Amino acid sequence: MTRSTAAEPADPARRTVLKAGAAAGGALLVGFYLPVGQGAQRQAPAGAQAKRFEPNAFIRIDRQGVVTLVMPQVEMGQGIYTAIAMILAEELDAAFDRVVLEAAPPNDKLYGNPTFGIQVTGNSNSVRAFWLPLRKAGASARTMLVEAAAKVWNTNPAACKAEQGEVIHTASGKKLSYGALVDRASALTPPKDPPLKAVSDFKLVGQPMKRVDTPDKVNGKLQYSIDVMPPGVKFATLAICPEFGGQVGSVDDTKAKTLPGVRQVVVLDDLVAVVGDHMWAAKQGLAALKIRWTSGPHATVDSNEVWKQLRAASEQEGAVAKSVGDAARGLSQGERFDADYELPFLAHATMEPLNCTVHVRPDSCEVWVGSQVLSRAHDIAAKVTGLPPEKVLIHNQLIGGGFGRRLEVDYVEKAVRIAQKVDGPVKVVWSREEDIQHDVYRPVYRDRLAATLSDGKIIGWRHRITGSSVIARWIPPAFQKGIDIDAVDSAIDVPYDIPNLQIEYVRNEPPGVPTGFWRGVGPNNNVFAIESFVDELAKKAGKDPVAFRHAMLNNTPRLKAALERAASKAGWGDPLPARNGGRTGRGVGVQGAFGSYIATVAEVEVDAAGEVHVHRIVSAVDTGIVVNPDTVIAQLQGGLIFGVTAALYGEITIDKGRVRQSNFHDYRMLRIDQTPVIEVHLVPSGEAPGGIGETGTTAGPPALRNAIFAATGVALRRLPIDRELLAGKKAAT
């Protein structure tokens, strides 16, 4: 089983005491390094024993044989707590039900993600990042425990083996539990390069395991951020100026203060909050306020202006992100084809609304929050309160959906500012309307593609991506030479054998509209554009879409194998069943993203009104060594639904500086009766694990779009789908 505990303050000195205390109390600690940034390793204070490194994460084994991993990554529904426990238990040869995970406190130096150098959960890389470090840590601990047992029995360690939390003397069958060995093992020097298990010897990894958090999610015992109830807590909900950049003009709170349960009205420069005894009182109090807002610099911004500016910017040459061969020459040979693709703003609309509970005291601040960037949440609380970092305590909680929204800390900042005006703890909960209308949106993108064909293959290729740079704002050092590495992701490593290509990026920021990461971000834009364009090129070449792709994937054998599997399982080429007289079609899309290779086939029906009915989706994925097949399948199913939902309905539009959508009635989600049959097929692989949380979201839209293309002959180049265009009520533009 696993659990998450409240994080301690980011105090290295106190942590040293905790580690020393654990050793004195009979626990074996094995530190392991996660190379932060350039791989710099940090040594523990002088005088500590071998297990006293100042690691990014560590393992504890106590005298009862309980194995504890302090976990820097956060659980937000992706199943990493189960997967991480499996990896550790596998290499350590511990009993799976004896592995416990504790949430790490905020500290970039100790718990920074190896990929980014900061404490962050995202980019589908939790298993990828921790696969080897965890295995090495487990192997080191196992080696020490076996050596300790061998000393007890006065034998060679090679005569012993570890299994299910015990060391066994092979010849005699004598056993010692890990708990009985921790004192002796603690006196040993950890091996520098412990041998890892062969993949063929895995007993846990690769097996379908039930998620350890599911039972307590079902019975309500697990605590999300929104469930936190510290003694004396009050509830607050807020209204932010509906115009981008606007401010509070005046507030008449006369009526609100007469309502039962309303305790306080907090007025700040850009928002108003009502504090009550319960959420209903706060919500009713907020509705009773008369607020006059003052317009800011973006009060006239609308979607037409955003698109006009973006399209104009896309006509410019961009910074070159990749160049192979001679793209200009390649594009001058044979018949040239051009197409432009556009994707809109999207909101996250996580199941758990944004929320944060804060208690500000004169000399301290305590925060309960679900965050993908715990150290940044800690830092913003310290900045707002002006308190020293060690006086800010963050309790990290399970997250009911992140999708990139909780990579931002604006909701933490607002909650702390409100809490500064409240005596005692206050839980700030955003309404769904505030959540959707004050999101940090997936950027609008425009992709301009050009290609030439020869003998049924692409010989020239240019891809210009125009859109906002999330990287430049979120992690500025990664924005180099005018290139947003996320915006060009999956474009610079287009999987096809193309001898002449050029990839460009043009940065264009929408006026006043905040943009951020959204489950896939750059890849879900680029894969849609690339795979839509490739389908159109296949038609121009007179080729079957699967055969056309297959012929150009010789340099990407893992993706080629996934395409073969998906096409076979989907019955590619077989007649589709009749569907109520509608137009039917199959579409395919492939991608290599987040370290995984996936091919997807969608089956759709388009009726006379232009409505699209998705009947079946088949995906085949090579994600390397699969830790937990059930989790991989579930993540792909959820991601495909998420991506298809966006393709069918997702669009945030702006009018007079305001977001027009406000809730699920006009920011639609796919209903359960609309959800297609989804088949996921795992391609066996011995490669290191890839990422899986975002791959389904990226895979769904192009396969759907190409199925519509096959059914109707209409080449959609903009999402969400245009039903009037599919119904023949208007011409394509």
C-alpha cells in the first residue's frame, strides 16, 4: 500500500536530523542521486555515514521491514504511486504491500526532477525520470541486506538470495527478514555500481497490478486538496475581473453581509472574495455582491484580432529549429503542396476545481494544496507573505486532475493574498466559471506546411509553427535562439524518412491572454498538423494512408511496428459496417512523442447534419518496458477521450477582453454515451520506459480528423470540427 503524508518545511538541517534519527531508530536509509541540471551531485554534511548523502530522494527500511520512499513526483490520477512502488519493490525484492510512499517536501535542490532541474511533475516523465535511479537505489539496498545476512551466516553473499523482503540462504533455506537486518546493513558501505536485475527476472514489473489508491478513492478515505479541513477553517470563493488585465472599481457588499453564514468580504485590486462558514454561504454571498469592474488594456481584445495577428505572424520566416539536406531545393522539385492548420485556445477544466487552503499567522504560513510544482507553490507563498522560506509549510495533497493547469501557481498566490485578510485558516475554492474564464490556456497555433512528392514519397518538407512560447515564460533559460523547445516538439523529430526538411518557429503572443501547458501542448498541435497533412499527401499520391506512412518509417522501426499492429487489429482495409445511412470512414495517425511510439486508427460516422459519431478507436503503443499494463491502458484510454473531446468540441473564444465560455454547457465534454469502444494493444519492448500520460491526447485528434476525411472527402484544417462544413452548408476556407 502507499500513502502520502504532509511535507515538512524545506530545512536541510532539520532533514539531516531526521535522517540521523531514523538511523538511530533502526532504519536503513539508502540515498540515491537524481542528477539535477547538469548532473551535479550533492554530498551530505561531513561526519554522516554512507547513507547520509543529501539526495534528491531516499529509501527507508525500518525494523518492521516497511520500505518507505520519499517521492518527489505527485499523484494526480496517472498511477505513478503504484508504478513507482512496483519499480522499487522489484529491484529491492521487497514485498509490494510493504512499500510506502511519502510526499517529498518542497526543495528543488534535493528533489528536482532530473529532466528539468526543478521539482515538477509533468511531460509524462515520472516513470521515465525515476526508472534507473530507483532501480539503482533498490539494487544497492538489496545488495547491502544480502551482505548483512551473509555475515550473520558466515557465508559468501553469492550463496544467498533476496525474495519478498527476506534474505534466503540457498543451500540451507535459512531466512532473515529485511527488518531483522537493517542494523547490520546500516554499518555497510553502499556499493557504487550495484548489479541490476535482468529484465527476464522481473516478477512485478510488467504484471497488471491494481492501483493501490483505488480502494480509498472509492470509499472516500483518500484526501484531495479540496477535502482538507483544518480546525476552524472558513470557506471562500472569488470573482476575478472578467476582462484580462481589469481591476476592481467598487464593491457594494450591503446585501451579502446580511446573508446567514457570510463572515467577511475581501476586496483586492483584481478580485473580490467572500468568506463564509461553508461553501454555500460564500457562493451566495458572492452572488449578492454588486461589483463594478474597471477595464484594463485588453478590454477590446477578441478572437478575430488574435487570429488576425497570428496569421500575419505566420507569414514571416521563423527561427530555424532543424534543417536537414536542402529544403528549398527539395521543395522546388516536383509538384508542391501547401496547407495551413489551426488549433484554438483550450481550457483544462480539471475534475477537481482549483482550490488552496491557507493559514497565515504573524510569523508563519501554512498551505494545503495539490500542485505539480510544489517548490514554486512554496516560493510564491513566501514571496506574498514576506516570510522567510523556512517559515512557510506546504502540505502537498493528491490532485484530482492536473493536465498542466497545476504547473501554475496563480491560484496559490491568490489564496495566500486572501488568507492574509482572514483570521484563521481559509479554503479558497474556484467556481467552475472562474476556473474556465481565468485559466492559463493552451495556446492558439498556426502550422504552415509545404511538401513535394516523388515516387510516392516526400522529398521536400517545410513546417513553420507559429504561436505563444510557454517555455519562454515558464522556464526562460530553456528558450534559446528564438526556439521554444516545446512548441516544436514532434515537429523537429518528424518520424518519416524525408531527405530535405526545415522546421521553423515564430513566436507570437496573444494580447492579454495567458497561455500555458495543456496535456501534450506542442506535440498535440504538431502531430495533428503533420498527420493531417500526410493524409492529404497520401491522397494526392494515390496511396493508401497506412501504406504511404509505412513506406517512410524505415528509420523509426518501433513506430513502424506499432503501425502494423494498429492496422491489423483495426481491420484496416476491411469494409466498415453500415451505420444508419451516415458516411463512414477509418483514419490513421502515428507519432513518436514523450519517448513512446503509438499508432491509432479511428472509425467514425458523419451524419447528414455534419455530426460526428466516433464508434471505435484502436491504438498500438510501444512505450518500452511496461511497468503496469493496466495503468498504461487506462492512461491511453483517458488520453484518447480527452483528445477526442477537444477535437469535437474544445474552443475558448474571446469577446471584448472576456472569455465567452463559462461551464460545461458551452465548454463541452464527451458524454458517456458518446464514448467509443477503445482498444489498446501493447507492443512488447525491451527499451527503457517511455511516457504515456499525454500520448493518447495527442493521438486522438489526427486519427479522428483523418477518419472524417476518409468518410467525407472534407479536409478539415482547423479544430474543433466544423459541422456546417461537414454538412455541406458552407465552403472550406
